[in-house]
Amino acid sequence: MKRLLILGAGTAGTMMANHLHHHLSADEWEIDIIDEETEHYYQPGFLFLPFDIYEPEDIVKPIRQFIPQGVNLIQESIDRIVPAEQYVLMEGGDRLRYDILIVATGAKIAPEEVPGMLGKEWKQSIFDFYTFEGALALRNKLREWEGGKLVVHITEMPIKCPVAPLEFAFLADSFFRNKHMRDRVDITFVTPLSGAFTKPKATAALEHLLDEKHIHIESDFAIEQVDADNKTIIDYGGRTVPFDLLVTVPTNKGDAVIERSGMGDDLNFVPTNKATLQSKEWPNIFVLGDATNIAASKAGSVAHFEAEILTENILRFMDNQPLKEEFDGHANCFVETGNGKALLIDFNYTHEPVEGTFPFPGVGPLRLLKESRINHMGKLAFRWIYWNMLLKGTHIPFVSATMQEAGKDFD
Amino acid sequence: MSERIIAGTPVNVNEEGFMTDFKQWNQSIGTELAGEASLTLTPRHWQVIEYLQTEYRNESPLSIRKIGKSGVVDIKEFYQLFPNAPLKTAAKIAGIPKPASCI
């Protein structure tokens, strides 16, 4: 009996368990999935929780509910991976030998990376919304906040869901408008990037929206420290931005187990072949989702497309066939723009988001890079798709793992 | 993409003014591009530029964090040498593409 071990039962790991369980013979392969947590969070919901759009129960369910019968769920902490000897050392001292390892340990916020961020103002006037606890604490703050300077801030790239901070700023604009207090709130979007986004066409569209909503942007801002006493963030060039309420996206890092295993880069992301999703160092280790160092978005849609391609590659690896170099960095993200609207972006390693129609070329019904209500309905419907189809590895009709070029307005 | 003359040499640049063919770069071009950014290059500037070019040749992605850990320069000094948007400015002078942040 051979063992396939999956580390992490988040979005990526759970999808792999479901895909592989379907393909592998139980007589030949044992599939184990390890996660120290018991609850699975719908992370896109962290954007909506602070604004009272979702309730906590909308976005959390037991991990066990999504692990198929026949896959062994181990709810314990991992000490380290020992790739040279093909085993995982558990915190309790057990050694789990593997034939194939899938690393899906995700990314976490590391607010300790910026001096002054964690301190007396953390969860008082400085919040994150990339954790359930952070998003909930921010909800409670926003319910009673009376206005002032709201600063929405990205510490450094890469981060999970790179559009989420912008969406937060857009939703904040609508939220305060609906509360009839927009005139008492000054919103500033602070980013280390040179503009609202990393790709030119989407940046132009998003900056237009920022302007329309009277959200100021401070770009090229590489934060050095938070001065909690004076409620100011300071960059390496000495530039300062004052805040009354700081909503920050701290540095994102791979899991500490990657560091303990000596398998990561300086942010604990695992060097991974961007087309095959095989570890660059260890042939029988595969990596997907937020844990990789590839230059694709750290987003659920990316993990979903990766999972379809990685499943095929693992089956090929088991058969001693060459891996398919198929992953193209495909990402597909709804961007909430407030007032019940959203826009949709669809892109990959080589093609930036452009205007067009999706998923049916020339038809839609979704429009790319344009605000619309139907895109917003798509984003809300996605929560159902996530819990009921995506995690279970069900193919989403009409949406292919690699990006489709038809229906897009390239120059 | 267009061609322009820098320090007497025709070079290819993109719409943001970044050189698109590193092989065309030389020190005179670097000096002239620095002048366009109102910078006079000191030996410290050149050390940083050489570091960036080496990383580029090694196909190693660049970030502010990485510069800070390079041992060549700390982030504070990097900002003093190339004010405002140091990575972008230094990359442009070094003749390498604008560092793409992962998204």
C-alpha cells in the first residue's frame, strides 16, 4: 500500500483530496490529509463580515464535512517535513512516511514583520480582515465608529487575493454612504505598488473608480513602521500617512512548518515549477494554492484551476509519464465595487485583465472589467458554488482551467 | 515599444521608459538615465545597480524586502540613494525590466 499525504485541508488541500479520492484505487493508495484546525473558513467572506453583509455562520463550516469518505483526516499539528527521508514528523513524535506529498499549507498574515503594528492599538484602531478574528473585531469596530481618517493599507506583495484591499475601500465607501456618514469619513488607499493594481488596464479601470468614490491613493508606499502613539504609518522614504482607523493587510507568509522544514524562500513560500506545480527540489512533492512561490494570484480560483491540472500531473507521475506543463497562471476574480455592483477580471501569467465577455465569448452574460449588478450577483452566488461544488472538486461548467482568449478585447 | 537615443546609442524602451533589451545597456546609458531622474550616481549607487543586474541575470525576482536582505544596502539607504520609488527608479537606470510584483 502506498501513501499520498496532503498537508493542509483548506481550499487547495480539500479539492485535491476530493479529486484524487475519485481517481485512485483504495487497494493501492491510502490518502491522508492533515490539518490542525477543525473549521474551514470561506475566506472571501472575510471581506463582507466587517460590513455586516455576511454573518459568521455564513462563512465557517467543519473541515470534516468536505473530506470524502475513504480519505483519512488527521487533526494534529505537524512539526516538520523531512523530504530527504520522505516522511512528515508530527508534533506528537509520530513519523508519517509518504510516497507522494502535496503541500497545501497556505499563507498567513505576519503583522509582527512591521515594527509597531502589533501593540496597544492592534484591534483598537489597527485591524486586519484576513483572519476570521480580525474581520469580526473590525465588524464590531465599524458598527460604532463615528468617522475620521480611514486608511486601507497593503504592507507588501504578494498577498492573498490582491484585489481584496481595494474591494474593502469600495465597500467602505458604500457602507458609510448608507449610514449617512460618508462626509465624516476620509478614505485613503495606501499601496506599495505604483498604482491601484499591478496590471495596466485593470489599474486604469480601478483608479477611475477610486476617483469617482473620492478615495485618495498613496502609491509606492513601502512601510517601515507604524507609529501607534501618533497614529501614523511611515514609509522608508519618511513619508507619513495619519489614520484614525487603520485597516491593514500585513505581510503574508507561508506556514511556519515550511520554514522549520527548510523548504521555503524568505517568505516561506515553496519554490515550485509554475507550469507543472512540482516542487523544484523534490520530484515526489507537489505544491498548490497559496503555499507556492509562483507568480500567480494567491486566490481560491487559482487553487481551483491548479487542482484540476495537478490531479492529472499526479496521476501521470504515478504512471511514470512526463508531467504536463499546463498551468498558465489562470485567475478569475470578482471585484466588489460597492453599491451592489462588481466587476470581473480573468487573466493569466501572460495576459493582463482586459474588457470582454465571460464565460461565453461575445455573449457573457458576465462582462469583464466593467461594473455591473450581474457581476455582483455572481460574486454572491459564488459562496454557494464554493461550499457545494468547488471544494468537492466538481468541475464548474464552462470555466476551463487554462485561460480562454476568445471573447477578450486584446489590443 | 519604441526606440530612442540615450547617450548616443539607439535603445529600445517600453511606454514607461524601461529598456526592453538589457544587452543594449552600458554605463553611459545608466548615467544619462540617472540624470533624467535628477540623480548623480555615486559608487554606492553603482554597487546597488550591479546587484540588481546580477539578480536579473539570475532570473531572481526583485522586491524591496529582498534588497533589504541583500547585504548590499539596507532599505533605508536604498530610499536615500533612489528616493520615492527606489526599486522602479533603480531598475530603470540599471536597464532591467520594471520588477513585477506577484499578484
